[in-house]
Amino acid sequence: MEEMRRRKFLKNAGIFLAVSLISPSLSFASVNDYKTKDFSGDSEKTLLARMIFGEARNLLNDEDYLEPVMIGFTAVNRAEKKIKGNSLREVILAPEQYSCFNKSDINLERLKNPEKYDPVSWKKCLTVSRRILEKGEELKHLNYEQTHYHVREMEKYPKWAKNPKMKKVWVPDYFSHFFYKEIIF
């Protein structure tokens, strides 16, 4: 049963997603300056790209964008459900929500000038962000209404993961994260 779910998941997501996300014709122009001090001038697309860059750039490769897309959807779904904010901007920048924006996180400085640190991954993050926000319907098979996630290999899972309002969503075994959706009563 698990193997059938995995095949269906990969079939639905795989080729279309990989090809459409790495296609140069769908990417942002490469002549942009994304250097910032406080994110106040960022569009929602750019802010979501920064979040994906800080949280999931190490998961981006030319064959598989599935996990970074699912991570991106956590912010979109939180905004839709008004969890920790009323807009995508508020959700992403809410304190202690996405660790890459925490003042103590090394990624914070990288988020302020992503082209300097990893221009290839940054361009992919911009494309992933655009696809999520503009073509979300095409990616709905990756949106299980997930609002939270954590690394599988944590010794101690976060307290929120044990909350009865959290329901784990299915993801392939090879993913490095568990995903959850918060049930709003």
C-alpha cells in the first residue's frame, strides 16, 4: 500500500514539477538586487523565496523540488487559516515561526543577500515561490494543508507536534521532514 502511494505521489509530482521549475523560461530575470536590511520592501513572492532559501535550499536539486514546495505551502496555508498572522508576510515574519528569520540563526544574514551566498539556489527558490503563489492549483497534489514541519532526525520533537490539534500528513519515506496540519475547530 505504501509503495503504491509513493508511486502515485511521484508520478503526479515528478516530471512536470522538475521540468517546469528548472526551465529558464519560467525563472525570474537574473538581473535583480535582492539585498535588504529588513525585508520591508519585499513582495510576498520574494519573502516566500527567502523563507524557502533559509529553510530548504539544501533540499533543492535538479530532479526533486517536492519537499521545498511542501515547506513553502506551510506558510501559504498558515496565512489562509490565519495561524500566526493575517497575511503571508505576517506569518513568515512572525517571531519564532521559521527559524531562518530568528536573530540567532546564521541564515538570517544569508537571507538578507541570498545572491551573494548561493545565487543558483536563490534563483531556484524564486522560481519555487512563484510557482506556489501563481500556479498553486498545478501543485495542489503537494498541498495537504500542511502548516508545520520539523526534521525527522530530531532527538526530541517539538512540543507542538504532540498537540492533539496537529495531524501528521503523509509524505514519502525519503523526505527529511515530517509535515503536520493544524486542525482548527
